[in-house]
Amino acid sequence: MVWLIGSKGMLASEIAAQLNQYNIQWIGSDKEVDITDQAAVDVFIQQNFPSGALQWIINCAAYTAVDKAEDDPETAQKLNADALINICTAAKHYGAKLIHFSTDYVFDGSSSVPYIETDSTNPQSVYGRTKLQGEQNIVGLLPEHYIIRTAWLYGRNGANFVSTMLRLMNEKDSLKVVNDQRGSPTYAVDLAKAVLRIMQVDNHRYGIYHYSNEGNITWYDFSCEIYRQGKRIGLIKRACSVVPCTSSEFPQKAHRPSFSLLNKQKIKETFSLSVPNWNESLSSYLKELL
């Protein structure tokens, strides 16, 4: 059985759909179970999983409000880092393996080639620092873990860049979008399928992995393609010009990595995964919205 933490979130809802498709039993929890409280974690497991039944914990819970975290580092620390101590302690006690999600924000964005899993980390924000601490807590406490760093996540069941762009493009005549932050988006459905693949293969090759869709683009490039595809299939009903700009024109509290490309070679080879290109996945997502 699987414990899916943060089950109401965008990624968790897609993982749940995959678990259902493969008839894998799971129980979800969200804010009603305080993962920052070890006793609450233990009580939930004892009440919901018969002895020896808990095989996997998939943690989708996180403090992801990147700018708010700069003003609320304590809450970010509790959810992104301290809670992992409780989850790992429970996983070890009940004999479960952990799948956890981390972020490109653990890097400073100064690279010119896609980051591999062993590259030096240097987070520049509270969000990035607390997510890195969460990774370190897992590595130090639970050998049986898969940590998946991802970037630019979007999908159904939650606010995200694509849904925001679609709304704004239907409201405004023009939009400015930053053209100096480079990376590749991640469609939540694709990441969920990768999670199921890891569980099915379960080759005990634990550790940190990188996953995003294939490609190398800026947020401006992403926006242009959202507009092109959205207009073509009727999700965008009016003309809207997309104009490139610099990050300095949109000052934000938290530093964003200017380079977020993740090298996916390790996860592809270890689990025989094929990773879709970003524009193909965008097309799949937009068709889901029709």
C-alpha cells in the first residue's frame, strides 16, 4: 500500500490517477495530518495501514510559495525540511520506501550546461535552502529513498504558469514575459508516470534523480508556444502580443535561478524511461482543458 502525502495537490492528483490505473492501493492525506508532528504521522499510519502493509510513502507536500517563504522561513523550514525527519523516521520504522520531490532551486543557476545530480548545490532563496535541507535529512536518515528534482511544474488541479498565461492572454492585449531564465517545463502527468515506472522497476538504485520534459527554452519561449497552441485549438479567443523582457523588470523577493536545465540521463538509463519533449506535453495538457 501507498501513503500519498499532500494528496489534494496538482502532482499528487496525477500520481493518484496512475496508482488507480495500475490497481495499486493507496491512502491519501493532506493538511488534516500534520507531518511536522511525529506523533500525528505515527497515529495516521497505525490507523490506516495494517502491520507491514505500508510499502511506499510518496511525499508531494511542500511549502512552494517561493516569495512568501522569504517572509515566512519558519513555516518553509518545517514543511520542506523538518517534516522529512518525521516521514523518514516513520518509513524506517514501518519498512517503507520514500519517493520525494525536490527542485531546481537547490542550484544557483550559474551553470551553462544541464545540471547533473552530483553537481554542487548553492540555493539562493529560503525555498531552495529548505528544500535542500529536506534532501539532506532524507539522505542522512533513510537509505531507501528516491528524490526527484524537477522544475517548472504545471498541470491540472492547481494554479500554474500555463493556466495563468491562458487567463491573461484572454484578458490582455499584450503580455511581458521574462526571456533571461532558461529551463524546461514539467507536465505533472509525465512526472507521475515516471514515479510509477520507478515503483514498478524498484531496482533499489536509490538516490537523487532529475526529471523535467526535454527541451531548452525560456519562459518567453514557453509563453509564445502556449499562445500559438492555445489560439489554434480555441482556448485563447483574442489577439495578444507576447513581449520579451528581463527579470529585472519584474523584481521578486526570492531569487530565481537564471539557468534551470536538468540533465535527465541518469533517470532515463536507470529506469528505461523515455521523456517527452516539452511542446508535445504542452499539447497534451491543453487538449485536456478542452
